[in-house]
Amino acid sequence: MSDASSVTYRFRLDSDLSAEHLSDGAERLTGYPNADFTAGSVHWGAILHPEDQTETASTLADLIRAEHPFQLEYRIRHADGSTRWVLQHGTSSRDSQGTPTAIEGYLTDLTEHRRAAEDLAETKQRLEAHFENSPLAVVELDPARRIIRWSAAGEGLFGWTLTDVEGRRLLDPALVLEEDLDAVAASLNDLVAGTRRRAQMLFRMRCKDSDVRDVEAFGAAIYDARGQAKALCLQILDVSERERWTRGLHESEQRLRWALAAGGG
């Protein structure tokens, strides 16, 4: 069933797909007045996008031979020179000999839908590129803190592959040192609850070879329209050298204070 934004049509099955009928809205879809089509000065076949003409004609012929209701998606050229995507629903009409003579149904403008889908696909592609090419380990968790994505950098840093960790909770003593679990859990809980939109955490992670790395994680949550957390995203930086240097500096300062105290005594 068509909706209010659809255009009903009836085309003769000639080489031009000449219009016998087009409802109001055809001019909005094509840029040409309905009268131009019904008078024969513009033909539907002529406004098909040049790159789609051959395939659309062949597919339409196959669909008509099948004698079933059909739908077909293709591009047309608007009168202003722009391209529009159209979804065509239809059935064929036949003469007394059973020969197809016309098709009728309705046309829907898919341009905005296609544009949105293409924008979404491009955005997803960009995010995938950032995800896979970031020098930081990128980890995505579901609201239950289970790992659902694990970047190649994560494998390089910790040795764990996605297959190793997918479905496991990040708050697993095999991944996060037990002494740090409570602090990490508290930060993740705040993100899920929405009490904090971003979190910065320092903790230790265990590698697959049992080595331990000091890491700094930057976390944020993705929320749905109701404000419910749908996923947690963490970017994890190896700060082992920095922490080792900091601990060494602290120990040196402490030894210096002891030496000064002993000398003063």
C-alpha cells in the first residue's frame, strides 16, 4: 500500500515507458509537470539515470515475465539535473492474449533515505578506520562490561586476540589485576549510570604472557535516546615506562631524604 508521499502511475510497456497516468506529486519527484508526461513530451524511460537504464530495463522485463508484484530501486534524473533514487512497486496488466501491455503501481522517493544510509556507511567506515589505526588499544564493552570489540592495537599491546577476550568481562582478574578491580569497576559504573560522561583511569592489566602493564584508560559511554548506556568505549595507553620512571623518581627522593636525615643526625 502506498503512503501520502508516493506517486501512483500507469506506464505503457513501450520503449519509452510512456505515462498513461501519474498522480499529484510526480512534479515534486521529477521536476516535470504531470502534463508533460501524459502529453508525451517527457517519457519515464528517458529520465532514467543513464547508468541504470540498461540494468533497470532488463530487470523490469524479468520481473514482468514472472507475473508477480514487483519492486525495483533505481535512479532518475530530476529536471534540475540532480539525481533522485526511486523505489517502484508495481504489477503488470495484460491483454486478452496474456501479453503484458502496461505496468501500474506507485513510486516512492528514496533520495533522503539513501543519502542518510550513505552518510551512515561513511561515518561507520571512518570510525572503523580510527578504531583499527589508532596507536592506542581501543576496547568496547557492553553495559555488562563484557568485551565486544578489541582493536589490533590491543592485541599488539597485551597479546590477547579478540577471540581470546570477546564475551569476557573486563573486570576479570586474568585481565585486570585484582588489586585494581574495585577502582576500575567504580569508574565503569559511573559511566553506565551517567553520573560521569567521561572517566580517566590508572590501573594494571595482565598480558597473555602474564606480563603486567601499567595503563591509562580514557573512557566514555554511548547512550540511547532514553539515556541508557548502550556501550562503553575505552582508549588504553601503555604508561609502563612513565610509571616506572615515576616510581624510580619517588624512590630516589625518598633515599635522598633518608640520607639527609641521617647526615643531620
